[in-house]
Amino acid sequence: MNLTDEEKQELLGEHFYYEVKMLSFAATKLTEFTRTDIWNKNMALETFLLHARNLREFFYCDSKQHETDARAYEFVKERNKWEEAKPEETEWIEKVRERVNTELAHLTYRRYTGTPPEKGWKHHEIQKDFLKVVKIFLDHLPKKYIGKRLQEIEQRCLHVDTTTDRQGDLSTPVSTTSTVSTASSLEANNNYSRYGHKGRP
């Protein structure tokens, strides 16, 4: 799909920016909700995983299901240099690819029942992994595409492992999966969790 520079700037400055901001905003909310606030934590986690999935497809899927799908290589100065610099998919980025389709986007028999440890999501690790890729991607963009919004993201990516202000959208990272108690009954306990047991709240 042939896009003008104006159309590329629009996609990056509004839609790509939104994906990165929402990933980080959802990660922030995951650290704010208490371990007993299960439904809000589920909502934050599902939002987080949706935007992680979108970013994973943008960065790592060369093929397109639809002509209008955006891919990172369409925006960089030199595709070969971008491909060389782009990190390999990490363990958790691969888990986003493998698990979100079967555990969130579609109702399947492959969903985990209850709250076993393998159901957990290390959202800090996922956020950190993606923001490293975001930073490298921004380094390979033509300067004409770097507006104020992308400059904001670029600055925040430099501090991905540090605490940021709560008015920003990068969270204070939480390095373990959240913990909730097992629900014996959805109706009785109001406690259907997307999280595994292992870790801390």
C-alpha cells in the first residue's frame, strides 16, 4: 500500500502513539488495582494484552491479512538496517503471540481453568521488551516523521526501568505476576481471574 508522507505521519503520530500509550497506561493500572479488585485487574490486563498483540504484529509480522494493515518496515529509512537492529522476539513477546489468540481473542478449549501459575502474565517484562523495540524503531525512522508525540515516547523509552510520574503513561514496573485467590465458584466468589497463583499482588 503506497502511503504519502502525510499519511505515514498521521498513522505514527496518532495510531502508533495510541498503541504505545495504552500499553503503558494499562500496565500502570495493573499496579494500582488491589489483588481483590479482580474485575478491574482483568480489564486492565486484557487492555494491556490487546495493545501488546497489536504492537507485536506491527513489529514482527511481515505478511498482512489485509492490505490496510500497517507494518514497521513501511516507515523506516532502510528496511535492511531495521531488520538487523530489531531484537529477536523475547520469550514474553512470543507468549503474546501464542496465548492471546487462544486465551483472550477467541473462546477456545485451550484456556486455563482456575488460577494455575502458567496462567500468569509478567506484564512488566512484556512492557519492557516492547518499549525496547519501540526505541529502536524510532531510531530508524526518518526525522520528518518524529513529531512531538513520538518525541515524548522516545524520551520515556529511555527510562523504561525507572519509576515515572503517575500522570505519565509508563508504569512503575512490576516484575512478578499478580496473585489472586482461587475461586471455587464464579457466582459465589466473584473472583474469575486472568492471573496465575505464583507471584505477589
